[in-house]
Amino acid sequence: MLRLPRFRLLEPRSYGEAAQLLAENGAGALDRSRGTPTLRVMLVAGGTDLFPNMKRRQFTPELLISLARVRDASGIQRNGHLDISAGTTLSAIAQDPGIRERSTALAEAAEVVSTPQLRNMGTIGGNICLDTRCNWYDQSLFWRTAEGFCMKTNPDVVCRVATSSPRCLAVASADTVPALLVLGATVHFEDAEGGRDVPLADLYQEDGIQPMALRQDEVLTDVTLPEADGWRSTYLKMRDRGSFDFPIAAVAAAVRWDGAKVSEARIAITALGSRPQLVADAARPLVGTSLDDVTIALAAEAVHKAARPMDNTSGTISQRKRAALVFTERALRSLRPA
Ligand SMILES: Cc1cc2nc3c(=O)[nH]c(=O)nc-3n(C[C@H](O)[C@H](O)[C@H](O)COP(=O)(O)OP(=O)(O)OC[C@H]3O[C@@H](n4cnc5c(N)ncnc54)[C@H](O)[C@@H]3O)c2cc1C
Ligand code: SF4
């Protein structure tokens, strides 16, 4: 049985207090005393990803700041736009009738994350800040000690998937992120000095070690979606086990109908690179059309071109690229008016 390492736990009652504790305790500082560098202070929300990672010693923070007791951390509000607090569970999002009707891709993505028990604990904030994954890295300390570490744990070692790669190629794997991208989400962060809003599309970068342009002293507090009038959206995911598993290829699509024509469109992919990404070349040809088969084929071809999976998850590279193409076709056909 894998056991958690020892750590101290603090339980602030507000996001402001959490940000203050991060600053006071030197968030972002690395502890080099135990061989491989590790973050000394980390946030934990539902703990469904962080605790297994700590058991595998991918992270060994000496201090955890839990967001479980933060007041108003969870909730879904509608005020012209949709405001979702970062501590809202995936189950609450999947079951919300308004999200299912108007922001369908998000409800569909939330309901295919892991298992019911983990969705009852796991939060949207934790999903947005999910670490990247790789077959080499997501192993126990025992396995990694025997086989050898890689760049993601120890910057002095090469990447084991592509030994000449200057960067880690671990894979973006959060299901809700592509759905939020096509719905035009903005995220709000707080730190000890104040706060900032970031379009979600600007948060992610093509780097498996540092996949987010996020400082360690920032707390994600809210996700905001604009008014969904006229939009239809969906999310399709390929995974090993149909009952529960991380995505190994996934597509979210959203189109806005103006009468019989598409007036705006967005397509996003994940699990096909280190960054979940909007594929503008796929969305562009859709505007002004009625989603005829020829246009959909053009969009699917653009997604196929943008998808660059590496051999570090289940499935083969060609299977995952092909899934991206087929899922784009299926997703767009499902968005035609009934
Ligand atoms: C068996 C198993 C299967 C899984 N399958 C899937 C899957 O199919 N799809 C999927 O997307 N995920 C999957 N997960 C991962 C996980 O359950 C979800 O991603 C969940 O949404 C994580 O949320 P959490 O609140 O538990 O995050 P935590 O584990 O608490 O945190 C995750 C990360 O986010 C950071 N964080 C959390 N909240 C904040 C915040 N407010 N501000 C800044 N940083 C924050 C933490 O520091 C940590 O680095 C799986 C996990 C397991 C164990
Ligand atoms: S992609 Fe390379 S560096 Fe990144 S986790 Fe995998 S083996 Fe390690």
C-alpha cells in the first residue's frame, strides 16, 4: 500500500486568507534537501489528484493549504453570465440543469471525469489546475527509482519519451478544460496583493513541467462563462476504460447559430499535447455555413493536423490522431439544428 508522506495542514476560511498563507509560507520556493527539487507549499481542494501524486512522491510538500473550509468556495450563479466558484464539485456541475441545457459541453465533460466518488470530491478548480500526465512519470517512487527518473522530476535528467527533447512532453488531461475553452471561459486568481482575470485560453503553455502561466502564490477562485445565447456545444472523449479513465484524445466543439447559419464557432482538443488548445483553423471554415458534410470534413482535417500526440499515454499515436478527426466530425454533426 502506498502511504502519504508527512505534511502539515492549514485550513483557511477565505480565499484571501489562503493567498496570504501562500505568501507567508514562501509558496513557489523549492525544497532541494531531499535530492530532487519539490515544492514546499501547495494548495489542495478535493485532493483526488494531489493525494495520489503525493503517495507516488511526485510531490512532497511539507505544508498543504486546504481550500475545503473556504466560505463560499462552491456555488453556481447566473447574472447574465455564469459564475462557478472554484470549489464547486464536478458532480454539482454535471447535475446542474442550467449548465446541461445552455453550456452542454461542460456538463458532458464533468460527468466523464473519473468515478462518481471522485466527482463528488473533485472540484472544477482542481481540474483546471490539474498536472500533466505521462506513462513514465505516473508511477510509484519504487518504479521510478528502479527505471530512472526523468526531466519532470529532476531537471538534470533527460526526457525518457523523447530523449533529445529539450522540454517535457507530458500530456494535458483535464476533461473540463476544452469544454471551458469552447465556451469562452475566463478564470479569476487571487494573491496576497490583489487579483487578476485571465482568459482561460491564455493560461496554458506547451510545457509538461510548467503547463500553466500560474504563479505558486495564486489561488484560483472563480470561472466565468459569458451568456450562452444561441450556442450549442458538446464534448467527446476517448479513454481506455469506458467506466473511468483519463482522456487519451478529446474534442470539444461549440457553434453559435444565427438562423440557419453558424455565426461563431470554436473547437478545442486535449490529451494530444502538453497544452489543451483551441484550433482556430478548424473553427474558421464553419462560420457562415450550415455545417454541411464538406465543411465538417475540412474542420476535422484541420484538427487532425493540429493534434500531435506523443507515445506517452495508452493508445497509439495514429489511433489518437484518428480519434481527434472522427470525434470532430461526430461532434459537429451533433450540433446541427434538430
Ligand atoms: C483514478 C482517477 C481517475 C481520474 N480520472 C480523471 C479523468 O478522467 N479526467 C480528469 O480530468 N481528471 C481525472 N482525475 C483527476 C481528478 O480526480 C480531477 O481532475 C479533479 O477535478 C481534481 O480536482 P481536485 O479538487 O480533487 O484537485 P486536487 O487534487 O485538490 O488538486 C489538483 C491540483 O490543482 C491545484 N489546485 C486545486 N485547487 C486550486 C485552486 N483553487 N487554485 C490553484 N490551484 C489549485 C492543487 O494544488 C493541485 O496541484 C482522476 C483521478 C483519479 C485518482
Ligand atoms: S514526457 Fe518525458 S520528461 Fe515529461 S514526464 Fe514523460 S518522460 Fe518525463
